[in-house]
Amino acid sequence: MQLGLLSVALLANALSALAGGGAGLVQLPALILLGLPFPVALATHKVASVSLGVGASLRHARESTLNARLSALILLSGLPGVWLGARAVLALPAQLSTVLLGLLTIALGGYSASRPQLGASSREFRWTRQRVGLGALVLFLIGFLNGSLTSGTGLFVTLWLVRWFGLDYGKAVPHTLILVGLFWNGTGALTLGVQGQIAWGWLPMLLLGSLAGGYLGAHLALRQGSQLVKRAFELLCLLMGLSLLLKALA
């Protein structure tokens, strides 16, 4: 059991650190299949996912890849959404929510793949009141999804940073991994941990796998550049979207 947990966490978080999100789409269903009830699996996954941000931070810290102003916007916009999402009960049925999330994830990958130059290089972002306001609103909504649906929302943040804020994939992914992985997921873990139970006996291997996977994926992303990250993002969107659809329809 413990070796299985380590393997799942290592694979899920290495892919997530390379592609800029998606660990929950692999790790959360795996915890449920291994026997945890959904609320316990959700809280346990959130705690473990913080290690992904730690592992990625250890590797990216030497590169000074974060933009201070954009980082502040991601935190100030997203954290209230995460807190509200973790406390709220979604009005949509769980099966319908899973189908919609799967379709949206596939659409993200398809959108990126249909635009070969998207995220290949950075472009200037004009910090006007209107553009910052809309950017912050979408980050808030993604934060709400992160707190409630939990799975795959890091991919949404990565694409939004590329599409709206003009980052290339190589620069967008560190913002997602560190700010979403550490701070958004940390807020969700704290909120869910207070509300429900955590499988403490499962955490050591999950934390170790998340930490090592986060570092490994970040290392590969830095070594190989934006094109590999872009392809990994698109492939993971497709695979994880299909897995959500199959899970909902099973």
C-alpha cells in the first residue's frame, strides 16, 4: 500500500510540475480507488499537494522566475475564491460537475494545441485597470473551483497566465506550481482539514512523492524549455479530461 501511494504521488506530481497543473486529476481518484471516502480523500490530497509546491519551489527558487506584481495578484484574487469554494456546496450534481470539468479540461488542451505559437514566447502585459480587473476576476473563479472541485484547476491557471497575462509556458508554470501549489492548496487543505478528516497514515508517502515529483518535474521543465512544457500541458489536459469523463459515465 505504502509503495503504491509513493508511486502514485511521484508520477502525478512530476507530470503536474512539468505541465503546470493536473496532479489532482491523477492523485485524488487514486486515493478513492485505494479505499478512502471522497471527503477524506479530498482533504488528504489537499494536504499532500502542498508538497508539490514545496518541491517545485526548491528547484525554481534559484532561477528567480516569479513576477512580484503578478504573484501578488494571483494570491489576492485567488485565495478568497479557494476559501469560499472549499466551504461551499456546489449547486450542480457531482456527476454533471465532473463531466463539465472533463470537457473544459479537454477544451483547454485543444485550444493550446490549435495555436502553435501560444506560450512559445512572452509578450508584454499592459497593467490597465480593466485588464487587471478581468484577470483578477477569472483568477477568483478558478480559485473557487480549486477549493470545491479541486482537480485540474492548476491547468486553468497556467493557460490563463499564458493567454491573458502574456507569459510563455516556461514562466507561467512556476507561478502556478508555487503560488497555487503552496498557497491556494495550503488554504484549501486548512479549510478542509478543519471541516473533515485526514488520513494521517497515508500522508508520509504522499508527501514524499509529491515533494520529489514536484522537484523532478520542475527540473525537467527548466532544462527542456517552453515547448516541452506546452506539449506536456496539452497531453495532460487530454488524458485527464478523458479520465474525468470515463469516471463520470462509469
